[in-house]
Amino acid sequence: MEIRHPKPADADAIYELVAELDTRVLGRPDMTPADVRDQLTEPDFDPATDGWLAFDGDRLVGWAWACRKGGSDRVDIDVRIRTAEAEEALWAKVLGRFTGVTADIGIHARDTAQREAARARGFAPATSFHRMRVDHDGMAAPAFLPGVTVTAGSGDDEELLRAAHAVKEEAFTEHFGNVPQTFEEWADAREASSAHDWGQVLVAKAHGAPAAMLVGTNHFVPDENCGYVLTLAVRPAFRGRGLGKLLLRRAFEADWRRGRTGTILHVDSNNTTPALGLYLSVGMRQVLSIDIWQRSL
């Protein structure tokens, strides 16, 4: 078995492996080729040190990565394998990459084999993320709140984007796995994604003060023709006023106008705010669960 670091040209082979494994568990792939290419160009990811491919002859039998979040002590990992030999070798690579950090791995709730592999290596469940979806069968009535204006972003409006970033940083301070980012780090991460679109950033101002923000992307357009809410944040002082619901409805309306059949987002089941209730109240339903398993290295 040969083990080497990944190159951009390996993206299609990695996708085929991941799609095969996802289909065994879910009945369909849960990533697109673009998602894999984005992984390989993630700003925090260095393919020369943080990723590994295992080959049996010409056949790819394993893919793994360990991606540190900026300069923090949080590391996202993944190990996807076809053979027992690749499993042992790649888990060893991932667990040996960093020390003094907390490692998180996302595992589909139905994936018994991956769950047992993580448990055997000292990982334990930390939280779960629910994938929520709403289907658009027509345009809902426009959403408004007294004294609130909503502005869509653009790549040329840095002032608005900085306001969105500031809201996110304040609102997400206590959220699971949150790592503070400078505006430049946040903007670079967004622009590195092929699903990125500054035009899908919304900022709500209450009597002129930035109060809430939403980041939409095209992550689920290729496979499900759905919009995606990557981030929804409301500053603590403005919570309980309906701003989150307002921005969601604006995003739903925009996705409907783009011809999307629905809108998707992920929510932490242990969120510090009652987010799940908010999403249910606007007609979203749970379609998938992803458990986060964690271990200190």
C-alpha cells in the first residue's frame, strides 16, 4: 500500500471513494465533486502536511485529512476507507498530525462502521447537527419588521460585509466549535469556496444598527437544486425580536426567485439559542443527522 499527500488532480478519485461510502449509508452521495475540490483548496488546509491518500496498486482505498481551524486548538478530521489496512494507516496519520488540540469528526448518524472506528480510538459524542430543509411551492408573502431594513451584500460593499462579519463574531462567541476570525480570514474562506456568492449575504439593521446577518451559498445547488443558509446570526441584544425569522423568509424568497426547489441549513442540537424551534416555525423539517465525535489529542 502506497501512502502519499493529495494533489488537485486527485479530486475526482477522492469523490468516487466518498460517494461510494456515502451511498452505502445514505443511499446517495452527500458530497459533490466541487465540495471535494473545495476541501483541497481550503485556506486552513495544507495538502503537503494535512492530507493523505492510500493506494492499493492504482486503486484509491483511503482518504484522510486533519484541518486545523486557523491558529486555534480545534482540528476537523475525516477518515474514509475501503480496506482495513487503509483504516489503520490513515487513522494513525490523522491522530499523529497535531498534539494539544481537540479533534472533531462528523459522522452520519446511520454510519455504524465509522461510529465504531471513532469510538475504538477514544472519540466520544459531543453534539449533533440536524440538516433542515424547506420546500418552495410558491413565493411567500414578503417579510417586514417595523424599523428594520434588510440589505443584500456585494463584493464591492466592504462596509456591509464588515458589518455582517462583526455580527457573526459577536453572536457566535459561545457556539460549539466556534473559532474567532478576522474579517480578512472570514472573507478569504468564503471566496475560496466554489459555492460562494456575496450577493446572498443579508444584513438586517434595527433603527440603523447592524443587528442580524445571513450568509447564503450554492452548496446544495448541483445535487439538490436547493439554496443553503451557511450562517444565521443575531446579536444578543437584538434576539427575540423576529430578526432571524425575517432573514430566513427573505432568503427563502430569494431562493424561490432563483428557481431553487428548497432551502437547506444545519443546526446544532445543543445550540445556545433556541434555533431549532425557529427553523421549525418557518416550515423547515429535519432530513438528516450528523453526529460530532470529539477527542483531545
